[in-house]
Amino acid sequence: MRVSSLVQSIVLRLNLTRLKPLFSQIYDFGLRRVVATLSRHPAVFCILGTGSYFEKRATYGLSDVDLIIVLNEKVRRADGAVGEIAYAYERKRRIFPFLGPWDEREANLIFLSEIAAGFPVPERFSVRFKQDRLVALYGELPRDIVSGPVTTSELLSEINTLIRFSSVAEPRHARRLVFWKRIFTKLIALADLLDLKDWSRETRERTELTFLAEADTTLFFRKDDPARLFALQLALSRQIFDLVASREPRLRIQPVVVPAHPLPEEPASRPAPAPFSSVLNRPNDQWFSTRNIPSAHIALVSGLPDISVDECVPLLEIHQAAYDGLQRLRHAQQRQPATAKTALVSADGFLFIATPKQWLVEIVPLDPVQFANVYAAVFGDSLEFEMPASILAEQEATAEAMFRGYAHMYRVDGGMVAKLSQPCIYREHDAEVIESALRLLRARAACAPEWTLIQSSSDLVEYLRRRHPECENFLSELERYRRCLSGDTSLGETTANNIYHCLHQFMSQALTGAATITVDSPHKHLGITVGVITRNRAGDLAEMLDSLTRQRRAPDEVLVVDNGSTDQTQAVLEEFRGRLPLQCQFLAGADIPGARNLVLESAAHEIVSFIDDDCISEPEWLAAVEAGFLRADNIGIVGGWVTHQPAARRSTVDNYYRLFHHVKS
């Protein structure tokens, strides 16, 4: 880091010499090499440049060189393409460090697949596109991707981006006045675009900002207190927000609260654990305090993905300078990574979302105009809030676009599991799938025209039952299954195996506001033949067959191929003929491939589920197999984990499984 700063200092001083054209050539060469490397990836549709370098205002060593990478319609966020592009980018950046690390560029990925699905174009990209501040470096972006003038909401989001940039910048950069010159210059430019000319003129004349007229090279070597300048940035930003909110009539929104009638063991809003308590709490440490906000009050905040419908939102209130407190919070993860959940943060009257990443806490500001409902809940302890009519209309349009995008994703994912470019395990946890869907449905209800705040999952399902009585059967099974997943069997256990597919059908229609919703039966079943190959393991075979009698979803056929047994295998099979739909075939001689083929040829049903004769099936095995095949039309094989059961005295085989298969033994 010291070497990098030294090189940067030398380059900045050489800007004042005749060597400046040389740096221009170095930048051009490095940029061409990076673009050439990235453009070779088949997922890349086009590459765009933005920043002072592309606007011919370069101060080499400081220039903004920002790349926006647009990925084609076949690429999704979960694909391996993103990691491959990041790897290629970082390899080139080692040679041309002026580009900045990938974690700062990942936000500049644009997925045409999401835009085609209906999701709104990211605001940061939209503003630059509408202002014609994007330079095509590879390919060409479709001109109809964004239309219309820059909206007020987009400009307010740009101010939020500036606040975020200041709060997450490395302290060595934030101590230099040149950093703050760029922040305040951009802030004033945004105020001009918001038609706040008088405010811009008065701000330029402030004594604290006289350094804005000085050269970048000079300011690079001058330092100041970032906490003071960040506080000034928050104060000036707040002035802009207040001016925007006051220049047009505001609409008062009075949401309707759906009363919660939770069971004793299921409170409407469970208290959330203190955010980041494991890494922030120290003896006599009083720089912050915590409290809980009912999550229903802020159901529309898309940046709170980890908050359950049934949990409160943890709020961390910082009692010291905002910059110092946010820096302390941001680096807390370095001491104990990935231990906390997403939380709201209050500092100097501003609200932020704090999301834990691998080693740092991501900070995202919430302005008081677009997120007036959150500010009312946190600072006014009220559900009512006011918002300028034009901002509210823009927010409603954005929300509708988001719901259309999610509806499209549910429609596509409900019929097909996307095949990724790399070998992987498709992990789907039903509890997480249902929780994610409920969060979206609650957010949909919280939007206009309903403005309905729902306080618990049970209330949400009941709300949906009243709105869609045609889906009563599915919603009842969904609620029963949701509770069973959390250990609550008060409604009984469900035998519905088609809930996942039905949920996707329901979501694809509900998120678009459909008045009537049609879904398949949640009790759809497929025929299953259990295939068993056995040879001289009569004792093990008996235990295995006995476990099949305890399946929650009984097998339709159990087809056993006796591969030349000479022990009591036939006697065991006779014993289970009355307890299982047993069919037997005899194949003389040890021939496992032949025996498997015989099962496939003789099976009476469309699904063949093999099990070894020395295995014990868990009661949910066949239900899980059936549910796996029902999830999508392109599922060809379903598998799961096999748990090794060690002997009373560990053998070499037991030790092998314990070491190499990570099983408990």
C-alpha cells in the first residue's frame, strides 16, 4: 500500500511536466488490453466507459476510470460467468492498477436478462446513459434500453451513492482533500440538475469549501479530518433532500395494519439479536445502542433481504461522529467475519443499511425523501409518512417494475432449473424459498393501492386466503408445510409434494396483481419404483426393507433383483410380500450393471429410485425424491446425502468416511 501511494505521488508530480502525454499513452494501452481481455468472454455483450478520464479531464494518478460491463440475455447472476470475468479483470489489473479492484466494479455489471425480465435499469447506469456520459469501448448498447429524462429519484439515488462512496472509502484516500473536492463537486453538480441553482451558488461560496478552486495535484498532498468533511457532506445532502421535499405538495400515506393473531409460540415480531454484538460489544463501550423496529413498518425496503417476515429489524444507533462510527462498524467483520445479520444503522440523523460481507460490512445510505416510511418508523415511531407526489409516483413505478421482474423469474424458474457453466450442487432449501416468497408478497401488499402492512407469516397467508379463495387448498398446505419446517406440527404434517412448483405458479401471478390465480394441485404425485440389487446380505436386506415400510410417501413398487444369493435372501423377501408392493427378479451370477439394467427394463413406474441393500432409508426419502422431480420439467436425476453409520468399534472404513466424506462418526 505504501509503494502504491509513493508511485501515485510521483505520477501526480510528473503531471506538471512534459511527461503527461506519456501517461495518457499508458492509460490508453492498459485500457485497450483490459477491454480486449474481457470482450473475449462469450457472456460480455458490450463494455462502456465513464468517468473523468473519458471526459478528457484526466489527472493521471487520480482519474476516474470506470468500466460498465453489460452481459447478454443468456447470463444470470448465479452463473459462473461473473466469477470468470472477475478473475480475468483482476489478472490484468495487477499490471494496470489505475482501474481499481473488482469489488468496486462488480456493481457496474448490467444483466440484460434482468432488464428483459422487467427489472428496472440500475439508477447509476440510467443517469449516465441519459446524460450521454457513456463511451462505447466494445460492442454497442441497444438505444431503447433506457428512455425519458433523468428523474428526481435517480438524482437522489446519486446523492446516496456519494454518501456511500465517502463512508466506504479507504481512510488513506478519505484523508486527502482531493478526495473531498470530487465528492463536493459532484454533489453541487447534482444540485444543479435538481434545479437548486441558488443553493449551489451559496454552497460554492462557503468558507469550508474554498479548496474546491485549487488544483487536484496540490490537494492530493493536503490532508484534513474525514469525520469533519463527512459530517459536512451529510449536512449539505440533508439540505438538498429537504429542499426537494418542500418544493411540491406531499401526499400523506396511512397504511392499514393487518392485526396479528399469533400462536403463543409464534409472536408477530420476534425480537432481533443485537446487530454485530459479538464484535462491537466491549466493557464500558457506549458508542452505540440497539433497539428493534417491527419489520412490517419497512416492508418496502429492498435492501433488507435477510430480515424474516416474523422478525423485527435490528437498529444500531451510533452515538459518536457518523464517519468514525461507520468506519468502526465497517471493519468490525475483520475481527469475526460473517457472524451478523443485516441491520439498520442511525448516525447523525441519517439511516443506513449495514450488510455483512466476508470481511467487511457493506454500508448503503437511505435518504429521507425516497425512504420517508423508514424515517417515520425509526424517528417518529409512526406508520404514517409523507412523500412528494412525483417521488411517490416514481417509487411506485420502480416497485411495479421490480415485481414484474420477480414474477418473470418465478415463471421461468418454476418450469426449468438453469444449468450452470460449472459442475455444482443445486442447493435449494424449502424454508428459504418460502421465506423469500413471503417477503416479496408482503412487500407487494405494502405497495399502492393496498398500503397494507402485515405483521407475521400467518397473517400474510390468511390475507392471501381472503384475496384468493380459489387458492385455498394450496395456501393451507403452504402454511402447514412452512410450520412443519420450523418444527411446528400443530396443523399436522403435509403430504403435498408439489408445493414448490405451485408456489412458483402463485408468485408469477400474484406479483403482477392478478385478480384470479390458477395453480396446479399441491398433491400431485408421480409413480416411484424402488430398485434394489442384493446378493447374500439377508440381514442387511431385512433392515433396509423394514425402513421402506416407514416411508411417509410409500413406494408404488419395490423391485428386488437377487443377484445369485445363496443365503436366506428369498425367505426375507417372502416375509415382506405382505408389507410392501414387492416384485422380485432372479439373475444368476454377480452382475451389478446387468442387475441395474434389469430393474430399469422391468420397472412399472416413471421414477426409479435405487437404494443399496445395506442402507437404511430415512422416512422422508421418497417424498424428497418425488418433490425433486416435481420442481421443474427438466429434472432428470435427483440425489441426496448418504450418512455413514459407524460400527461400535471403528474400522478402517469408518475412519475413511470420517476423514474424507465429512460425516459424523
